[in-house]
Amino acid sequence: IVVVVVVVKGKCPEDGWDESTIELFLHELAIMDSNNFLGNCGVGEREGRVASGLVARRHYRLIHGIGRSGDISAVQPKAAGSSLLNKLTNSVVLDIIKLAGVRTVTNCFVVPMATGMSLTLCFLTLRHKRPKAKYIIWPRIDQKSCFKSMITAGFEPVVIENVLEGDELRTDVKAVEAKIKALGAENILCVHSTTSCFAPRVPDRLEELAVICANYDIPHIVNNAYGVQSSKCMHLIQQGARVGRIDAFVQSLDKNFMVPVGGAIIAGFSDSFIQEISKMYPGRASASPSLDVLITLLSLGTSGYKQLLKERKEMFSYLSSELKKLADIHNEKLLDTPHNPISLAMSLKNLDENNDAAVTQLGSMLFTRQVSGARVVPCGSVQTVNNYTFKGFMSHTNDYPCAYLNAASAIGIKKQDVDVFLKRLDKCLKTSRKEVKKEKGVDEISNSNTGTEQLED
């Protein structure tokens, strides 16, 4: 019965399967591929031959990959098992996206590329629909891969600076519309918006952007990198599609489903457009990302995945309250970013905003103490990416009022992770403040001596 739910209905089972059931299921799929037929005689250039038994076992002997040369979603006749695995994975993932909050999504597929290249694939598909277009409207987010995804596709990003509202950096909707009028709608490939992001930037105003895109007949692609785990991000996508236009939204497999890096999901509200994107992918593709996410979702079931989402949200509240307590102790501030459901930011004013070295040193101290994922953002950092210079890089704006530290509550985080992080951050902040005071003391003595010498001369 549990297998019927997956194979016939294409849905994720409510209760997770045990490992032996999953392995048996995968072996059943594998024996449907021609390379595993006992009497198979292969005379082509791609016959699923594998030299290493270890490699064959690692992939459960599902060697042919997915798709055909002209369509990543097409069925491969000599790889019936791998093709079925691909179809089931896409169907199960679609079920999870609906469960996570985007209930009117109609189609999706797993692509064996991370988020950046998957966005590039979306932009290249739009090229054929809008041959005159050369610009992509992009509310600024300081993350290299989403910026480079537009450059790699051959388009010119038009960066829209964010506006500061309290501590939050929010979408400048008026600037987006003004730029569309200035450039001409026919010259714009799409609006490229973002949901999941590092505080103090918050998710874009998707509803307003979707309405603008609908009014000007401009496609809208959403970078939803790690947004599946957030009900708020998924609600924004659902609402944007309801009131306006969203053509596709792209999310990472590793960030949302705790699998190895290398895959993404491209989803949307038009079957035909999502199929166009899948057909744009040249050649066959690795089945590894599909295999990883299918195994994961079969082992979790919908109940297991919903529990992970619930725990993540609870840990976000815990991290927020405890980080605020620590900030108060160190005379810092937990920045007020209520529209960001995953990432938090704490000011670092007492490390001397004019001393980038002290701020950067804190990041190094945390990393050497095995704290991964925390970002320390100094003021005024400048970086050039593909000939475009970003002032205040990593802070999503030219001049954010203070340096700060990021921490996120992502899926899979445990209370122990939060407690250990806060304990180590506390120690690092104490050490950093002592070093800053020591350096200031040396400077004061040095300045005092210099003044005395000048008087004597």
C-alpha cells in the first residue's frame, strides 16, 4: 500500500519508510534498466557500463542518468527504472512544495545544477520568448551566484538599490517601476526577485513586484534558494502568483532537504513554461540529485518533513530570544528584521565601526572555533563582480549604518547548535573587545608622546 501511494499517486508517503524498504524499492527500479539485464548486449557508446563496483553500488546501479538528449524530463527507453525514478522524484517534490505552502504550483522538475545555474537556465529559456530583451531588473542582494547567473546567460543586470526602513532593507518598488518605464518593457527580459536572504535584507515585496510584472507583461523569476523551509517565503510566492505574475521559482536541494550540493528544483504555475525550461537543458543529466532527494523524502515522509519545518521555526524563535539577550549583555543590538523568517543580525558597534580589521577578526575567531555559517559584515567593503562594483558588499546596500553579524536558523538546526554558538560568540566578543581597548590604549599613549615631543621641539 505504501508503495502504491508513491508509484501510482506520485505523492510523498505520510510516514517515512525504513532503509531496507527504500533499498528494495531502488533495486526494483534498477533491474528495469537495460544495463542490469542478465542477457544484455550493448553495442552503443553509452551502455551504462561502470568499471568500479563501489561506484555502481553507490548509485544503486542506476547508471543511465535521466532524460534524453533533447529533454531532461523525457523517458529513456533503455532506462525505464531511472526514468520512473525521475518522474516519481518530480512528483513527490511537487507534493512537498504544495505542502510547504505554494498550493497552486502546477509543475516542477529536479535539475542536476545548483541554484545559480538553474536560474541561468530559466533566463536562457526566456530569451526565445523575448528576443529584443537585454536587461534583467534585479533588486540588489549581495550573493555572487545569483548575480553571475544573469551575466552567464548573457544579460545585463540592472541593480535596484534597497531602501532602509528601520533596520530592514526592503524592495524599492517605485524604483523598479521607474526603471521599467525608462528602459521600455520590451527591452527587459524579466524581474529577478529574491525571497530567502541574509538579514538585515528581507524577502522582496513579491506581491507588488508580481503586480508590476503582470501590468507591464514582463516575466518574473524568483530566487527561492532556501525558502521552501519557510512558510513565510512560500506564502509570498503563493500570493504573488495569485495577485500578479510569477513565471518560475528556483530552490536549492541541499539547503531545503539536507542532501549533498548539486541539485535544484525549478517550479512554476504554467505546465508549458516549466516544460520549455526542461527542454532547454542540453543532453541527459545525472540522476544523483534526484536519487538523493527521493531517498530523503521517502525516509522522512510528509510527517517527518513537517516536523523538521516545525522544529526550524521553534529554533528561530529560540535563537532570536537568546541572541537578543547576548546582544544586550555586550551593549549591542539584535537588529529588528521581522520580515526575515530565517536569518538574524546583531550589531557590532562596539568593535569600532571604523576598524574593519577588528570586525573581520571576529569572523576568523568564530571560524577557528568551529562556528560555521556565521557571517561578519564590516562597513564599507567594496568588491567587483564581473566588472560591476558593489559598495558595502555583503550588506546589500552602499552604506548600512553599522557592522553586524549574521546567524540563521535553517532546517535541521538543533538547540545544541544554538547553545554552543552563543557560548563561543560570547567568548569571542569578550576577547575582541579587550583587544580593541588595548589597541586604543596604545594609540592614546602614542598620540600623547607625539604631542609632548612636538612641544619640546
